[in-house]
Amino acid sequence: MNSGTQVNKILILAASPKDMNRVRLEEELRDIEEVLHRARNREQFEVKLKLAVRSRDIRQALLDFEPQIVHFSGHGEGEGGLVFEDVTGKAKLVDAEALAELFDLFTKHVKCVVLNACYSEFQAKAIAQHIDYVIGMSQAIGDRAAIEFAVGFYDGLGAGRSFEDAYKFGKNAIHIASIPEHLTPKLLRKSQLGTEGANTIVSVEPLTLESTSSISNVNELSTTVDYTRLRKTLVEGKWKEADLETKAIILRLSGRESEGWLQAEDCRKLSCEVLREINQLWVELSNHRFGFSVQLGIWQSLGGAKNSGYDTFKCFGDRVGWSQQGNWRTKDSLIFSSDADYGHLPYCREWLYKGYPNTIVSRFTAVMSKLEECEIQPITNFIEVDTTAKSINDNVISEPIDYTCLQDLLVAKKWKEADQETVAVMLKVAGKEKQGWLDTESINNFPRSDLRIIDQLWIKHSDGRFGLSVQQRIWDNVGRDYEKFGDCVGWRKGMLWNKQWLYYGQLTFNQSAPQGHFPAAGVFRDLESGRGFYWIYILSRPDL
């Protein structure tokens, strides 16, 4: 090791008492070591593992190793404390106050603490009174999510990124793995715990391992936006006042207070930092019911894109409750309560409501595109679907189609059975049960309402991994080339020069399957019977 290189010490404390459910500690620790071993800046890190940690071992390890980063992996019991081991190897709780007192004695060295354990946000808040950056979990976190977070976090640190960036890499790693727990990790900063208390969100410049000597400057705000009133109204459930404050912040930031609305160019210039802060407040304080992430998830589920037209925007309005029975609501008739539709607030249509309908649509698509550019993650696992619908074909309303069986199979994660049930209900809707397959006419005339129900059921219960609209985005991205599509969704495998279509029984019938892997049974029925690719062309429907 180069003697001139600053070494950042990482102390990993792990405990899995024998009288509690085992957690996958070995896998997490191995993955952290592998990440740092292959990191570009690996010579800057030294890792010390301490396993089966007893409460008294924590102090001794901190004294002996003097780490900059402390990582705890194990169990958490919320206000009860973090779970360590006693001398017999059984569970022993250490409460937040005791941990905070201990870390207060190590502020000279420790700059970041990661509590990769369920319900550890309570301890994180206490420790953050003394330590610059602390990460805790707001609720239970599964083993897979905890491991993905650790890998993403140390990938970021190993590349020389700040603690804040590493935290974001960790959250994104969970999201990319299609695990619906990317909002569970929470980052707390010592700078948050000022006169307004531990829950105040303050924007600060990122702190890197190399810049810890300038910690006195960490309270400088990177923006002049004051979120105090927005947070207060959201905490109190005053949704209308929070909506008005959100609009005021956006207009003030854009210099459009006198006009009262934004042009498309204004939308494209909105600050990512401000959008992220506003979104975080809305999402967390509405229990993930409102916020830009929710709206973006709905927009994308409808196939919304930069070139989307008024029909897609109108569908979005219907979905979030901005319109009712075909008519746009006035602002006074919006529902300012937690019973409103998902994505109902903030009412950003109010910022754009000047001009012709197509002008409003261009501004709204600019907002959605800006959210994507800012890497604001869409939330899709809230979508509620009416499991009965009347199918409309040739303007004749048929008997309601019952999607309860499909929903139950998807809830149970019985992917193969759900896939086959999807074919069965689609054939029933199209009146092709005896024929057993869909022809071009059936695909073109398939009712949009039924397509949406099938799609949303798959999206909701696969956490956005499977579904017709997921497949459609991939289909469009590969230029509607069925072989490239098959490669992307995992239906074709083999060497580059000799790829072969799988048989239906060779598909991956679990949630680790590639994105867009299901539904698939209809396509494989066509393939294995020699009918070609009729079924796949349902993805070319512009109204999916």
C-alpha cells in the first residue's frame, strides 16, 4: 500500500443471535469485501470485521480500530434497540440512548454510521446528534434489499463518491433489483438536528471522506428554498395548504409568481434538487400516496412519454382523480384528504393551466420528462385495480370479465399459473376461447379497458417488473424487432451467433426473471404451434 494514501477504516459489526431468525450476514459481508476489493480506490479502504458482537465488544472495537465508517448488520427492534449478543449467544438489546452516548465519544474519528437492520431509524436519529452522517431503516428490510443496499453504498464509496451519493447508489441498487424497499433506507445528518428538530430536512453540500476536516461548513445551504411551511402543512395533513405552498415554491423558483403558471421551457429548467426535496416530503408524509414519484409511476404505466398527446394526459387525469365522468375538476372540487386517489396531489396541472389543451399537455410532459431526467424514481406498487370490467367490442357491452382469479394468482406469486390465466381471460374477452389464439383482427379490436386491467394487475403484483406496458417499452426500444425483444426479456438464450428461442417450460417462473419476462404464454402458444408472432403485436397497440 502506498504510504502516502489516506486510509479510511470501515468497522463492520455483525450479530445474529441464536434465539432469533438467521439473517444472511455472511453473504452481506462477503459482498462488501468483494465490492471494496475491486473498487478503483481500494487502497484507500481497510475493513475490520467483528462477528457475533456482544454489547461490550462495540466499545472495544471502536477504541482499537478508530474507524471512519461503522457498519452494523443484524436485527433491529425499533425503539427497543439494536440486537447484539450476550455471553451465551442469545439476543441482547442496546437502546438508542446508550448508542448515542457511545458514539458521542468517537466524533473525532467516526464520520458515518450505517445501521443495516430493520426499524433502525430510531437509533439513527439518536446517533445523528453526534455523527455527521447516519443511515437507518424506517421499517423492516428483507435480506436481499439489505445486501443490495450495502453493495450499492460501498460501490459509491469505492469510486470516491460522497456519503450522500453512496446512500443514493444504495437505494438505487435496491430499486434496480426490483425489490420494493428502496424507500426504506433513510439518511440523517447531524446538520438536521438544529433549532427545528431532528425531522427538519436541510439541503447540504455532499461530504466526502476527504473533506471531513471542513465539517464546520456543512451547514451552508445549497439552495435558498425554505421547506419549513411545506413540511409543517404536510405533517398536519393540511393537503390544500401544502398544495398551495408547493405551487408557490415552484413559481418563486421559476420567477413566474406574477404570471401564476409555467411555460414548457420553465418546466425543463426546474431545479432537480428542489424537485427531489418536494417529492421526498410529499411521498414520506402522505405514506407514499402523493408526490411526484407516484404521479410518474402512473404516467409511465400509461405509456406516457415526451411525445404523448392529449388522450394519454386525459387518461392520467382520470387515474389520479383530476377529472370526473369525462370532465376536468375545478381546483375547488379537488379532494384534499388522504382518501384522494393515488397521485392526486400535488396538483401540478394548476401550474400549467393557461392556453389550449395541447399546450397544457406539452408542459405536463415537460414536467414528467424533467422528473425522469432528475432520476426521481417512480412508485408503481400502489396501483389499485378493479378486478371486474365490462368488455366493449364493436360498441356492444358484454358480460363482465372477472379478473379475481388472475389477481389471486399474482398475489400468491404463482407466475406460471397467472401467465396461463392471462391467456384464458384474453381469449374470453376476444371471444376466441374455442379457436385458442388471437388473430390480427382480435388484437386490433381487443378492448383497451381490459388491456389496462391485465397490465396493471401484472405491474402492481410484480412491483413494476412484469406487464404489457413494461414489455411495450422494451418492444419500442428495440425497434419492434422480435428477436432483439426476445433477447431482452429472456425468451431467447445462447451464444451471440447461435441464440435459440426457449420452450415455454424453460422460462424463469419467479421474480428474478428479466424485466418484461411475463406475460408470455400467448406468445409461446403461437411459437410452439408454428403460427408465428401474432400475439406479440398486441404490444404495438398505441393505446396500451
